[in-house]
Amino acid sequence: MEIYVGRIPFKWKEKNLEELFSPYSNVTNAVIVIDKITRQNKGFGFVQIEDETSAMKAINALNNMDIDGRNIIVSISNPKEKGSSGSNVRTKGRNEDKPSHHIKPAKKLPPWLRKEY
């Protein structure tokens, strides 16, 4: 089961996540998302735990825990859809088959540029 861990301290590494979750179950994978430009962690990561009951115990025990002055958020990870490169607020939930009502109509050309004459 994959667990989302948010609001983690910026100085943390993957080993810190593994140490945090290791008392609850065997951690198979721990990843902290890193900014490509600054190489600093973005303040969230993911932990993979084999046993679902142990994962739920860890979520209940660690959610809203104070670590280095930050209350971390621990919850079940929502799987990312295949082919999705992130969530776009403007298109989220929009049916792609229906035309959008927010498209501006094409501007008419001024009379001297029209081919009426």
C-alpha cells in the first residue's frame, strides 16, 4: 500500500521516512519528491508498505504528528492516472467531448481586409 506523507521538513531524506515508518511495518520503498532546479525536497513524499493493516496503523499514529515544528500529513496515496502529467485546475472534471462555452469567437476582419469587394 502506498502512503502519502506531506509537510515533511525540507532537510529530510528518504532514510528519515524509512526510520519513521519502520516501527509499524517493513518499508519496501520511500521516495521524497525533489525540485529539479533547486535540488531541495518539495515537502512531500511517498512510502510503500507491504501490509495494509500495518499501513493503516501507521497512518492513524503518524497523521498530524509534530516533527521539527511541522505537523506532517499522512494519508493513503491517490494513484496517479496513466498518461497524466499532473492536475490542471481548468480542465479537471471537464468532459472533452462537449464544446467549452468559454472559447472566444473569432474576430471579424476590418472592412478593408475582407474579400467582399
